[in-house]
Amino acid sequence: MKDLNRLKVVLVEQKKTGKWLAEQLGKDPSTVSKWCSNKMQPSLEMLTKIAQILNVTTKDLIN
């Protein structure tokens, strides 16, 4: 499967963890892990929230 999002890359670049992001979003860390490994994709609304938290554009999170 081709990577659908760059969430894991952006987290590494910003020296942040999936657990940290899960806490910011009020989500289970396993959900964020699935997003990072492209086993599951966040909704567009959630992707927008993630972009705001990481101070990037939604375009930066998508291939």
C-alpha cells in the first residue's frame, strides 16, 4: 500500500511522538499509531486539527 499521509514523517521532523499527538487530540494512542502506519486514515476534519496542532498545512500531511 502506498503511503497516504506523511504524519509519521512530520512528527519525527518536529521531534514529537504519536503519544503526544494522541494526548493533544484526546484520541487513543493506538488510533494515532494506525494513522502513522497508514493502516487507517484520519477524517478530513481530524487531519485539519492535526495540521493546526503541528503548525503545518493539511497539504504538508498528504502525499
